[in-house]
Amino acid sequence: MASTRSPPPSTSSYPMLALPRDAHVPREDREEAKRRSNEIDEQLRQEGIALRKRRAKERKILLLGQSESGKSTLLKQFQLLHSTGGVFDAERASWRLIIFHNLVRSILDVLDEINTAVTNTKEHPDNEEFYRTHSTTFKTMRVRLSPLSQIADLIANKLSPESSSPTLSPLPAEPTSDWTATASSNAPATEISVLSSYGWKSALRKLHVGSPSPRPSLDFSIDFDNENDPGRLLVAFHDDLVGLCQNKAVWEMLRRRKVRVENMSGFFLDDIDRITKPRYIPTDDDILKARLKTLGVSETVCTVNSGTEKGYVWRIFDVGGARYQRAAWAPHFDDVNCIIFLAPISAFDQVLTEDPNVNRLEDSLMMWKDLCKNKILAGASIVLFLNKCDLLQVKLEAGVRLNQFLVSYGDRPNDYATVTKSE
């Protein structure tokens, strides 16, 4: 029989137990640690309550629409409507540069049309006599205003020093049988784009500060005496610029070539005399009209100060309108309360800048259909804005026929009342 060994004698009559880790921590310290832990828990609870209350007073709004549909203008109008005053004062120096670029871009577009008209008179024999009569005037204007391209480059470098407008060539979409492909893109020769993540406004304020005062005012942040200020350069061309815009032959040339520069975003030729005067400061209306293409998602926050939503915070998101920016935004906005969709109905005779095979109004319809059948956004309210009706009326009164671009319109009257009538 195997021998057995007895266990060693115990040194205690009690069983061995693991001692708690804080067995040697004084009671007062344990109570203090517990009190601090309870305080942290209560703080987290209060923060959670505050967050839920804050979110209950928030509205998450998504802006949708193609490029140049009016989203940025609507955002600025929201800011003006719900501000306490002076909402753009700290940004006027930045918008001043953008307005200068919009103006110069329009002038360069006109000069390009003049150049094409003068050099290709044989393509339009009916207008050959007209162009020959005014060729000297047109050539003189081109020569005197040719330095504007350098001013445009100067402004572009200030606005987007790290990058330029992207050049992308997406695959063309198949046009539907209801639309013709004879529309004009009316695309500008060059357009500045800035990333939404790039703080271009604050960056420009650093470039243009003319006073150390932190108080925002209408002109403190504009260094009018800076020799590289584009405003000073444009003042030097004031008479030539005003002369170009007041020349009836120029507008007749544009009419004959079926060019409507006044329909482009950022049109300031009607205000050229005021904008090219010394010490020009943009008005709120100027800022509303200004055009700057933003890439990426931008967020604007404003507090509603009137109506049933008074006190609510609107967080408005613009995901960009170009076709290459629409890819996969929907899953990131599955909790939006409202979607505002902008469709510029004046664009029936235009095509997308990024895809000249697609009519702009057709593109808006396709976007609308995709939005309505998107299950991720099924819980959101949708508001449809059919905007730019004033431009639609101008086009129809100028004789542009809707049925040349929308075949299904048929032989109905080509007037504003009939075109905008709901059926």
C-alpha cells in the first residue's frame, strides 16, 4: 500500500483567503475615490442629458442640387435671414476678391467671343459686314484689356494657393430620347474651386488685414493701399471696362452669337462701374450673387430667430453638385431631418460642364428620381425648390424655344405662364 504524506501543519486556524487590493488603503481615501467616481458618473449623466436636449433642438438639413443650382446662394440667404446683423462683415474682404474674379472672368469670356467673331467671319457670312465695320473697335478692346488675364491669375493664386480647379472627364451618360443634345454648356473659361476643408476665408483675412484692431468693420480688413491689391489694378482699367459694357456693338455681337453671359452665375457686368471704383466694398446683395465652387462637404450652422422653429439650430450640409461628387454621400446622412432639393428650371437649354452630353434639366430630373427612391433617406422630409424662374422668363421672352430641348413639350405656347403651369 502506497504511503501517504500528511499536509504541512497550518499556521492559522482560518482558511487562507485572497486579501482585497485596497485592504491597506485608508478608509478616508476609499471614500474620497468613491465620491470622485460618483461625481464623474453624474457629470457624464448631465452631459448626456444636455446632449439629448441640444439634439432635440437641432435640425439636420441636406442641400442637394447640381452645380450652379443656387445652393450657395440659399445658404447665404439663410445666414442673412437668421442673423442679428453684420453676418458678412468679417468676410467682405474675402468676398471682394471672389467678386473681382467673377467680374474679370465674365470680361474674359466676352473678349474670347470678340476674338472668335473677328477671326472667323467667314463662318457666318450674314454677319461679315457687321464684324468688318466694328473690327477695329473690337481689336482695340482686346488689346487694351488683355492684361486682365494676369489679374485673374493673381486673384486665383490668392484664393486657392494650394490647388486649382480639378479637370475631370467622367463617362458620359446616355441621353434620353426626350431631350436633345444641342444645348450649350455656357461654361466659363476658368473657374476657381476651393476645398471645403480649406479655411479660405480665414486665410484671406490674414492676407488682407490692414489694421491690428480685432473689431470687425466694413473695410478694416481691406488694405486698399497694397500695390498688389486686385482692386487697385481694376481701378486702372475702369474706363475701358465701363466702355466695353456700354458698347452696343459688343452686346449686338453677343446676341448674334447667341451668347447670354448675363445668365451665368457671378454676373456683375451691370455693376461694373461701381465695382471698379476706388475703395469698393461688397454689399450683401453682391455677396449673394458671388460664385465660388466648393469641393467636398461643407457645413453651415445658423440659429433660427423667428417662427415656429425659433431657437432651433439648423445644421445645413452641402455635399457638392458636380457629378463626380455625388458618389457615396447618402449613407453618411441617414439621420437628416429634411432634404432641400434645388432644380434650376432655367437650365433647359444648357448641358453639364463636366458632361456635355447631358442636358442640365434632364440631370436634375435624374437626381430627383434617385433621391425619391433612396431607402436610406426614406425618413427625411423633402422640399423641392424650382428656382431661377426669373432667368427662365428672360430666356423665353428672348425667343428661346423650350420644345427644341424638351421634345415632349410639343407645340404648346412658348410663354412663361404656360411653361410653368402645373398639370
